[in-house]
Amino acid sequence: MREMEKLNMQMPEAPQDIIAPLKRLNLMDDFLFDVTTVSLEACKIILELSIRNVGNIPKRTRFYQALVDAPLLKSGEQKFDNLNTTYIVVICGFDLFGLGKYKYTFENRCEEVPELVLGDECKKIILNTKGRNDEEVDSSLVDFLHYVENSTTENVPEECDDRLKRLHMMVEEIKASEQMGVTYMKMEERDRLLREEGREAGREEGEMRVLTTQVCKKLGKGLEVQAIAEMLEEEEPVIRRIYEAAIPYGPEYDVDKILERLNNEK
């Protein structure tokens, strides 16, 4: 279930140079969401949280459907038995449709005969942490979405679903981990330094450094060029050039060396 830009959320941005302590992070924050969901194996695909509404969620879900289906088919395969029903979930920190629903579910139906539904389709579920229809949905979903936005013990009711309690235990372990805290601070400090270096080096060079850093993070997660280009909303040739320059420097991906190589290729 982040960073999936980072997808979407109508809320003011915090000053970039202020680093929030790990213990104060919520699942709506990129770092905590990433390290938490890495341990989850129950879901086939979980989209990254939508932090800001940039108007591209419908097309992004279409892209992710292809991303999930493609590896299931071998080259030249003409049968499609391996394509099971897929659930694509987007968790938004805003109401995409403005109707106050916690959940919006979409599936393939026949326009002429609405009760006809294609068998192995892809179900797309848009979740909204700002929902208001508590009486229409399961309380466990409401509790979960409230917890995503404010991941504290106060948002884990005593009578809540055991899955939420287990999730909270995972989150608390991550927040209490000294090693995880050091990793988080190093990442945040590095990003802050990159922003400062970008301002000092000039806009064009700074933007290239930030873009290269973003590509390296995605590359470290095993994503390919097309997926990275789609996530970062950049032209595929631009991402491919950075991608190919970065490969020899994995898995650490020294950004300075990658930029030097890119400059030498000009």
C-alpha cells in the first residue's frame, strides 16, 4: 500500500528544511509507509499513498494494472489463465470525488446490462481518509484509514480489528528502532543537503541531481525504466539515460559519480 512525485494530498507542505522525528511520523509519510509495507506480503499490489491530487489517478491505476499483469504472461503465451483478478488500491489523504465516501470501488460492467460483470477483471479501489459515511462502511476500514492519517495509539480503539493492532505493533517497533531512526535521519539529511546543493549549483544542475537521486531510489527497489518514468512523470529517454549511468554504481548508487558520468557523456 507511497511515495507511489508522491501520489496525492491536499494539505500544506511543511518547510523542507525541517526534519520531523521518526516517532512523530504517520503512515501518510513516505518513509514510514515504505518501511512498514515492505514487510507485508498479503497484497498483490499496493499503490503508494496519494499525497497530493495532481489529477492523474485514473491513468495511474491503468498503468499499474499493466505493471502487475505483464510478468504473469510469458513471451508468446496465448492463454491468459494466469491472469487472476487484481485489486489495485489507492489510499488518498483527500476526497478525490468530493462525495464523502471512505471507499470508491470500480470494476468492469456492461453498460447495457449492469448486472453483467467480466470474470477476471481488475478491481480498482480508491480509499479516502477524509470520508464521512461511517454508517455505510465496515468500522475496521474506518479505523484503518483514521490510523493511516494519524498513526498513534489513540487511534487504535480497544474494540478494533486485530489486523490494525498488529499493524500498530509493527509501526511502533519501527519507530522505536534505533537503527531505523539513524537510517531515516541520514536519508532526510541527505535530501536536505541535496536541495541545498541544488540551490547553490543552479536550478538546472540542482534539478538533475534531485532527479538522479529519485531514479536511484526507485532503481534500488527493483523498478524498471518505464515504471520509474511513469512514477516521476518524466520522459522515458531522460530516465533511461540516468538509469543506464546508475547501474554500474549499484547498490549504493553514488549520485556524485553518476552525475560525473552523465556530464562526461555530453
